[in-house]
Amino acid sequence: MATARLAVLCLLTLCSSTAASEECSVADALVEGWIRVARASVSAVPTTTATRTEREFRARDAVVLKGYSYSPASSGDSTIARDFILLLQGSASSAAQLAETASRLALATGQEVFAYEYRGYGAGSTVLPTAASIQLDVNEIVDALAAGGRRGVAIGLSMGGIFAIQTLRDSKRGSLRVLVDSVPAQLPRIPFLIHCPRWMNPVDAATTDVTRRIAVVYGTRDGWSRDPAADELMEKVKAGGGRVWLIEGGHVDLSPSGLAVRLPIYVDFVFERKP
């Protein structure tokens, strides 16, 4: 358990920088281990009845990201909402693992739900991702999905929550709202392995101009929820007009029982139309 915890702490540092001059750094061996676990962690087609479509997103440097969308009906059905939901997986996780969550969310909200593999995660990819490159990919995906005035919600799980909050820092994405589930409020620093600038910590990135568009979920059995920085993050979000849930459960538990608790929260946030 201690070894797994350390691996998660190390790998979390990949998670986000929008300034090329001040990126997170992480040992290559840790990044490669993270990707190996993610590629091995796949799931079957969801048991629910949302329509799953394979997607591709071509980034600015021509790297192709594989992904999926889940919709409650065929693409020609006018009952599908124009708004979108983007799921951002955690460290050492794959977009394929979110199949059941995405499918149920699409059926419950009537919106199209998207999930993409992070840069370097797809099977056969030889690209070694960096914090900045993944963050730029997320920004570009959000911008593409929001084209034509579409409103969106990004649900970031663990490390994905860091990407989501960083995306909010760009004022051009004023129609985006984010829910972060089990996010590390403060990134750990380990000499020679991890170093990230403080402004990238969710507790610091959640500034007063974006807190009203943020929701935070923590499980009481999640170690991150016991970090004092998590209390600070929750207080900042509540004070700024955002929403906070503290629920029973562990770290991003998307098992049938865990999803039964989390899905109503996700749906509630999607339907809340705050700017």
C-alpha cells in the first residue's frame, strides 16, 4: 500500500503547467510506469445503453488522441442537449475505464459525454508526455467542444481535476464549469523526483474569479481529504460561491456502489446552470 501511495504521489506531478518556463518535472521512469499501468487498465463496453462512438482529436502538433463519446441517442436525435461533458481521468488511468460512468452520465443528463486518452497513453504511442503538453491538449479539446457557443462541464478525477482547474484560469473559457473529485489540493514535492510551482496547486489555482464555477467532491476515506490543503480548498470554493460535497467512500470510487453515490452529484452539478 505504501509503495502504491508513493507511486501515485510521484506520478501526480505530471499534472499541469500552462507556462513553458515553469513546468512540473518528474523522473522519466515514473512517467513511463504511469503509462504502463494506464494501458493495462481497460474496461469492457458499458452495460448501459448509451451509444458509444470512437473519437479522435488531432492536437496542434498533429499528435492524435484516441477517445470516445457517449450519447443518449443517435447523433441525429434533436433531443440530445447541445451542452457537453468532458471526463478527465486520474493518474495511471485510461479513458476506457470511464465507460460505465460516461454512459450512465449521458443517459441521466441527455448530454454527450467525451473522454480522451491523455497524450502518450494510447496503445502504440511513442510520445512522452509533459505537464505542459497534456494541459494544452485539454485546453484545445475544451475549446473545440465549446465551438458555436456550447456550454460545458469538465469533471476531473484526481489528477484530472488539476487539469480542469488550470483550464478555468483562461478567461476565454467563461462558459466552462468544473467538478473536481478526489483532487490533490496541494501537489507533493519529492527531491530529485517531483517539483511543481506552487501556483499550479488547486488550492492556489482556485482564485476568486473562478471559484464560483468550481465544485469539489472528497470521500471521507480518501487520504487526500485529510490533507489540510483540502480543507482550505473546500473553504475557498464555498466562500467564492462554488459547491462542496464530502461523501462516504474512498478515492474516486467508480465501482457500482461508489458510482451510486457519485453519479447523482455529477448530474446535479451538470444541471446547475450557474455561469
